[in-house]
Amino acid sequence: MPLRWGIVTAAKICNDFVNAFNSYPQTGDQVIAAIAARDQTRASDFAKLHGIPKVFPSYQALAESKDVDVVYIGALNPDHYPLAKLFLENGKHVLCEKPLCLNYKQTKSLISLAKKNKLFLMEAVWSRFSPAYIALEQQISSGKLGEVQHVEVNFGVPIEGVERLWKKEMGGSAIMDLGVYLLQFAQFILKEEPVKVTAVGELNQDGVDLVDTVVLEYSGGRRAVLNAHARVQLWNKATVYGTKGRLTLEEPFHFPTQLINVDGSTQEFPLHDSKLPYNFDNSAGLVFEAIEVARCIKEGLLESPRMSHQDSLIISKLQDTIRKQVGVHYDVDDKEYP
């Protein structure tokens, strides 16, 4: 029997995920079987557009269904924890959009629940499954770069008018939205928890950060300098500096199609054509995380080695630290979780 996906919400990112999945020629033994959303009309329209056979009247009904094995959650940030919890409690594997949760306490609770119920859980950091990221990692492992000393990453797009970014009640925050890509890249390269975090930021009237500069200090004097900006377009590339040169993921670094090698040559990683238009850059690459989830579930793994639970815990802890330093506080920060 194929692995059966349920789509949770009819959001823009869900459209891109399903389109990427349906357009890719070799997804393996898995299918998109169902969708649920708060708005039944949107859910029905989404199902018709993408050829999804079942539309459930509620998230609860989808969670209780015997026709779904794993769900993809593309809801707003504050809904990630309760929705992922609902599906894990009903025996479903979960791929949840980043940030996995609003804070470290929620993240730790969710991971504990997944392990207790022996279910797969992964934060949807699709960057980790990019062919360009894999090639970058291989070059570092080969020794061509020498010893990694410094990382620089920028992610800036003028999206301060997007409601989900600037409203605190929606989990708004540049470090939670754009910054998760920056933090995951630093962790992807340096592979340990920083020994020191220094962050400065700029808040809007709702108490949400729109601009952040973060310096992460690691053992051996290594550093990562990260810039998140919701007001201006930055040059959104990532560069890793080693003792023998540098490697650069060209814009958009969060899912690039070009890698500049140590010798200055360029590797290209074209994406497959898609049936429908996308909402976000290079969303065709979302299919690679679906393929990884299916592989892990079929092999009986509860987490992906390329985007592990420990990765999510460290990223979440860093987000907490940065928010505290720049002055962003959510109501859920005052709550405790099992």
C-alpha cells in the first residue's frame, strides 16, 4: 500500500507542496489522499485543482481517518503545535512547516510526544534536501574548503506588510519566518550548538521584530553572521569560508540552483517543470522533503538524519534566545507544556 498524505490547510505553501509533489516524475510509492481546512469551500477548490480524492470536514475528522498515514501541516505559526499534537495523538506521522513551534518548550513537548507514540516527526526545512546543499556538504567533507572558519548568510525580502509576519498574534517575527533559514544553515555547516549568541533587532508597533542581525560564536573561534530583513531586498546568498577558500550558494540560498565552488566554477541544479504556478521561489524543490519523509517512514525511522529532532531543538532554542535579546515575547512563552 502506498504512503498516503493528508494536507492540513489550503494555504499558499500547501499549494506549492502539492504542486511540487504532483509534478515530479519519481515520488515513489506515495500519494496525496486527502485535505482538510477550516474553510470547506477553499478545501474543496484546492482538492479539485490538485486532484485530491477526499475532503474532510475538519482537522479532527482527518486526524481520525484510517485513510491517511502522514500529514503535511502548512498552517500559521501559532497553529503548528496544537495541530501537530492532534495528529500525533491520532497516530499520524507529521511533516510540519517551519518554525516547528513558537518556542523551545513547545518543540520539546512535541518531539517527546512523537517519540512516545513511535511516530515520525520533522520540521519542514526543505533546504536540507536541496541537491545544492548536498553538493556543498560533499565539498566540505572532501577537504577542498579546508577547515570551516566563518559563515555569512542574508535573507531579506520586503514583506513587512504581510499580516502573518507583522502581527504578534499570528506568531509574526523576522527571526521566526526568515531567520529559521539562516539559523538552520549555520547549524547545517557548523553542526554544534553555539557557545554565544548576540542579537540586535528592530521592532514594529506590535512588538514584532522586522530586522535582525545575529552573531553566533562556536568553539574554536568560528562564527556565523546572519541578517534577516523584512523591509528591504538583500542579496540572499550564503557563503562558507574555509582555510582554503570559499563556497557560495547563490540567491535564493534557502533553495538554490547554483553553487560556486572553491575553484570559482559553478554547479547548476535545475528544478523540474511544474503543472501549475507557484507562490514562492523554487517551490518545486519541496518534493525532496516529501521523498525523504517517505524514505524514513518506510525504514522505520522516527526522525530524518538530515533534519533531526536535535536540529529543531537547537534552532528553537536559538530563536528563543534571539527573541529575548531583541524584545519579542509571545503569550505561550509563559505557559508550560507536558
